[in-house]
Amino acid sequence: MQFDRFIALGDSMTEGMTDEIIDGNFRGWADRVADVLADENPNFTYANLAIRGKLLRQVVEEQIPVALKFVEGKNTLVSFHAGANDVLRPNYKPEISLAQYERGVKTLTDAGATVILFTVVDKVDGKGKTADLWHQRFSAFNENVRAVAKKHPVILFEAKDAEFLNDRRFLAFDRLHMNSEGHRRLAQAVLAGLDKPHDKNWRDPLPPVKKKNKIVSTVITFAWMITFVLPWIWRRIRGKSSGDGRSGKYESPIRWPK
């Protein structure tokens, strides 16, 4: 199918953190997908409403109503990925979030759009309560996404089919968001799922590397905690979000590439 429009919804992953910066914005996997879709259609348009830090409720209540104004049937592709920020919160209530997620998906599919959903990496390096809690919560999140995908006409991107996502070398220094190569590969995976031109080597693993010196690893981890973990905790204490005051990169469809 040739798409006339692509609308990207969600949080930091879809905003493009932390890919290369172009014209003041992170590029990201969605922009990269739009580049290829635009090659097939000279009238192609693209909107990206995703904002870092947004919770599922905010994406459903704030971004989806805007997106619906621009949906024009199956030739409008909509990516919907939200909920990971909820799962990371101490007061996460899955029964509420999961109902919100399905409501968002149903709204988009009822509007006639072609919808992409995503599961996420549900395992992290290391052992202990934190790793166990991460696996427990994100495994349940993924199962819900799969259940919703079975009930509605969507395209599901499965993180478990993309082994490269488990390699931390595709993450930025914050250990949470993808770096440029991570975004490039995710874009190729999405394009493959859409049966569009893509790099067929997107699954290839990186060559093995030697383990870092223990002292170097400790210093890097300490710097990571000071730079990212403590500010994140401080925002939670104050009820703030990294997305406060921000707007989406492209809040209405624009001709693409710009």
C-alpha cells in the first residue's frame, strides 16, 4: 500500500530521542520512515505529535484527537506507542493504563487509519528486585499490546523479533533512549514490516567487544546516575515531566521532506 500521510504519536521514543539533531529537533526513527514513504509519493505529508515524558492518558487525550482531524482512511499511517512512562512510575496502575491503551487503539482503527503498535524490550541486564520488577511490568505491558493487536486491525512490531534492541550499544548515554544507529535500525524494522524498501541487514548483530575495565565502568555508571537518574527522581518528586511546556515537532501534516 502507498501511504499519503504518516502521523506519529507517543513519547520520547517517537519524538526521536536521542538521535542526531536536525534543525533543532531529534531526527528519530519516525522521520526516517517518513523519508522512505515520501520517496513513493510526491504528495506525501507527515506529522509528529510525540512529546517526551508523556503518559499514556496524555497521548490518548491530547494527541489522538488532533490526529483524527488528519486521518483520511487506510492510506493514513498512524504509529501509536505510549505507556512505557506509566510503567516506570512507582504508582503504576496497569488496569487503568491498559484500558486507556485499548481505547486509544480502537479510536484510531475506527477512524479507518492503518495503525502500527509496538511491544518493548522487557528484560534488562543484571539481577535483583529492579530487574525483576522491570521484567514483570513490561512483560505484562507487552501481553496487553499483543491482546489488543489481536482484537483490532493493526500492524504489530514485536521487539522480541529485533534482537539488536537487547544490545546496549544501541542506546545513548542515558541508557534509556536509542542512539542514531538504534533509531536507524528501528526505522528499517518498521519499513520491513510495512513491506517497504529497507536495509535487509537491520537484524545483524554488532561485533563483540571487550568488557570495560571495572573502574571505568564504575565511573561511567556514577556519571550516568548524576546526569540522568538524579534529575529524573527530582522531577518525579516535584511532579514535573521532561515534556512540560513542549509541543510536537510537526503538529499538523507538512509536505515531506521539508
